Amino acid sequence: MRKRPLVTHVIFDFDGLLVDTEPSYTLANEAMLKKFNREFTMDHKLSKCSLMLFLHSSGVQKQEGDIGISDMMGRKSMEAIAWLLEEVGISDRVTPEEYAVEYDDMLADLFRKCRSLPGAERLVRHFASKGVPMAICTGSCSRAYAQKAESHRDWLDLIPVQVSNCSSSVVLTAFLFSVDKVLGSLEEFKPEEFGLPAFD
């Protein structure tokens, strides 16, 4: 087995890793489509999702392949809304812009209620206490990221660098090509396996 290089800095993704924001998009779309007698399903959310993970020791060996995204997830908001309205057959009844106004209001409220994911706060506080350099890199726009982070500022602000409004495809590719291990949650993460300070 190849020895892992020691990790000196940590870059976190945000949605679905630190804070559980993904259900908010589903709830908002379900509420919006109900107004038009339509249903939002997981088939819509995950349509054409062909994401491929390439596991390798970080920085040692790159592996190449196509990276697919779903018709909704990973796209910019207006593109995803336009696709959805066509898909459910209401693009003649509401424009993407009209849909977005009410949808964004719903999301803002839902984002502020999102919970942190298991192990996230503990890990961030641990790294901060041990002086491990940290950053967040997210494809969320600055406004949405601020709403999502609002209820978690007491521990997220321990991460000094927070970059939002990145290109989703750039963020996705960056994380895929550095995947070394897949975990069920951050509760399973053992820092010492990567040369980082162990939990006390």
C-alpha cells in the first residue's frame, strides 16, 4: 500500500459536508411545483447524474475520466430552473425569473434552519485549536453562502479563508482529483491517518 503524503492544510467543501443544505433545494422545489399541480421528484434532482469518483493517493497519481453532472445539481440556479420548468411542462406558465423570486425567498428561510452535519463542528474546532490551516471552497454564490452559514458562524468563522461563488465544475474537479478516502460522515475521520493532530 502506498504511503499517504502528510497533510498540512485542509480545504473543506461546504454543502453536504459541513452543513446539511441539500434538502432545502428539494423542499423549495416541492413547494413551488405544488402551486402548479406538479411534483418534484428525485428523478428530477438526479437526472443524468453520472458522477465518477477516482480514488488515489493525493498528488501521487492522477486518473482521468469524464465527470458528469445532473441536469439540476451542480448547475447555476437559473439554468437548473429553466431545465426544470421545461421538464415538468410549465415553462409557458411561469418564467425562470418569476419562479426564482419566490424560490429564492423560500431557500433563504430554509438555509437559515440547516443543521451542521455530524462531526463537522467538532473537527473544525479541533483543527482550529491545533493551528491547522483551513479554508472553505464552495460553488455557492456569496449571498446563498452567507445565508447557509449564518446560524453556524460561531464555528465556521474559525476557518479564516472562505471562498464562495466558484465555478461548480472547477470545485467539483478539484475535490475529485484529490479524493483519497470516502467516509459516511466526518465522525469517521481520523486526522492522525493523514499526519494531522489526533483528537484529544
